[in-house]
Amino acid sequence: MGLGGVPRGAPLRQLSDGFQRRAALAAALVRRPGLLLLDEPLAGLDWRSRADIAGVLGARAARTGGAGLLAGAASDLQMPAETPAG
């Protein structure tokens, strides 16, 4: 979940919005719910964090077969266009 750099016991309110979202998602996933309802889990995150979280959710779905419902804007799911090298 990308929380390795966060000191254990750090108050959530002192973490960035991105780390707070990651921590909340990690806490939800630890419980191994059969159904996961997520309201805009990618909103306000940079594209790398969005890709990381989308990857975690996809891997969870493939591994467990659990169901999930993700609500959010279509723009939250778009990744930036790659820029040509050179």
C-alpha cells in the first residue's frame, strides 16, 4: 500500500491526504470484506498513487474474487498521456 515510510503510531491527521486514503483502504482490506464499497478512493491523488491503489484493488479482486463498487469521476481513472522520449 506504500505506507512503509510512515512511522508506526503516527497520528492519521498528521499524514497527507494520500497517505490517509492509503491507510483507510489498508484498514478496510485487512478485514477481507466480501464486498468493498469505495466512494471516490482516487480523488485528489497523483497519478502514481492512483495507479498503485488501482493495482492493489485489481490484485485483490483477482485473488479473492470479492466484489467491489467504486464510485467516482471518470477523470479519476484516467492516467496522463505518455510523453514522447527525446
